[in-house]
Amino acid sequence: MNRCNSNKSLRQVIFIRSATIIMLSVGSVTLADNELIFDADFDNQADWRNTESRQKLPYPSYSTKAEANLPGNFDSYYTSEKWYPNGSYTAGSITGPHPVGQISGVQSRRPGGKSLLVYDESYGGNSRWGSEAQLGKDFQENYQVLWVEFYIKFQRDYVLHDQLRKGSSQSIMKVFRARHVPENYKGKNRYDFFGTGGRAKSPVYMLDFKSWTVRSNNFSVARLTPFIRGYTPQELIGSDENYFLKNYEKETSIKQGGGDSLSFAEVFQTGEWVKINILIKMDSAPGAGDGVEEVWINDILEKARYDIPFRRAGEGEGVGFNWFSIGGNSHNIPYPEEDHYEQWFAITDLKIYGGKPDISKRLNVE
């Protein structure tokens, strides 16, 4: 039995044993005791695509032209690409170039369904991100807890090509971001994360996927690489600009219940939809240092921390997560830039709740 089938069998055993204790769900569930904050509802949205190679609406009512092309249930977006199609374009076309961001029925989990389709273009580098497509939403309220659920599917021959970086070979793909935007923040760009504007909008949480080649056996390990920044009040920006929680950004390999780390291909290139859940929770009080992060893949807990200091003592009262985005970009150059190579991944059934469901109450519909 090859490694991939062995791991798949192990995952099936774990699922069967778990099902004798609790009933897991493979679908989206709305529980009465947890508020549904946001439902992307891609299936019922009009088809959408970026209509320019670089089109962005970083904040509602920021650009009249970009606002006229608002995607679905979202109120902001950011797209950037190098090879935008000239002339007419068909969403389901096999040959490129393609608009980097689309809501369409090209990939769906059910007949007549739709998804967010993101095209990764083969250009960029270690210090330069490639093409990008993010859809964002302002909640208008501060939430202490977010339970995020979505399904992601990669093109079967998707290549996450490791780049030599800081002594190791790795490639990073950003997928989900959530943050706090202060009411008194005057800037209108939700999509700056690393400059002064980024520090003004904290805490920040990002979930990245990473492919990292281990040189000892040349095996590319699929990893979860969160980026977390604690709260930095605007008056401290500049004097205390490096408040990163680096100890909380340790990479976690994906194992799906087994003992061995799996490759990116084994986890994501199966041709099937992969279920992702993220739980993020603010600390119980500023300085308590008991913030939470959990990442679940296909109903298996892959990463858990319960000691994150999102807010320092004396700061951040009333702070909560009030903005998020789905989609992203990557450091990824699988083929020479002159080839104009493109590849896709799709996201659908995105729902965000104000609390973590009690999975013991969930019905197994498989």
C-alpha cells in the first residue's frame, strides 16, 4: 500500500472510531445557540469577475467604478494580476489568461452551485507576492469569537513550488484573514497588513498554507502557518511597531490523525473538496493571555493553542474581530514567467458563526 492510501485508510479508521463517540457533520450546519454572522452564499450570487488587471475596493464607498463591480455578499475586494484577458472571456474556458478572481459555476460542490475561483499566476518571488484575489467583509460589530467554515478545492495538478528562502525551500499561500479595525481609524484600506496601516488595525490573524521541502528526504510537508499580531494602539505606532507574537506563529504539519506529516499533494490535490474550520477567540481580558486558535481539516483538529495574548494588559478593551477576507496570494513560481502559467483553487460554502458549534450535537449525514 502506498503512503497516500495508507494515510487515507488511517483517516477512515479514525473517522469510524470517532463516529461511535460523537456524530460529525460533513456539511454546513446552523445551530440555534450560535449566531450565523455571515454566509457568502456563492450558489445564489450573480457571476462576478474582476474587470481590470488591478481592481480594488479596499473599503466601501472608496471607488465608484470598483463599487459598481461589487462581488456577491461582500463589501470590499482586492485583485491584482499580470495577465488579464483582452477581449471577450468565457468563465469556463480551459486556456488562459483568466480573470484572477471569479464567482462562477466552473467549480461547485453540487449541481448548479458556484464558488470563488482564484487563479494563481506563475510570477513573483521570495519578497514579492504573485497574483491576488481577496473578498472582504466588515461585520459592523466586534466579535470575541469567530468560527469559520469553508471548503477548498485545488486543481489536481496544482503546483506549490518551493522557493529558497532563509536557508530552506518553502512556498506560502495566504487563504484567510481576520482583524480588528478601530472605529477611529481614518484610513480606508483593509488590505494593508505589514506597514503602519497594518499595525493600526490589530489584532490580526492570518491562516496560510505552506509547502516546505525537508532536505533530509526531499519530502514536501504541508503546513499550517498562522500569522498573529497583538493589539497596538495608534498612539504607540512607531514607538512600539514590532509587537509581533512570533512564538505563536510556529508551523504545524498536517497529519490528519496519523503519525506522519503529509505532503501538500496528499492533503489538497485529491480532486476533492477539503473542509476547513478555524476557531479564533480573543483573550478573556486584556493581558489574560488565553486567546484561542484551532484549525480543523476535514473535521480533524490539526492545530490548537489556548495561550495567545491578543491584547496586552491595559489595552484593547472592547476590541473584537470585525473584518475578514477570503482568498489570497502566494510566493509561487512553478514555471518560467514567460510561460504565463495559471492554475486555480476554489472556495465555497463559506460561513462564519459567532461561536463554536457543539459537534456532539451535529448529525452525520454521510
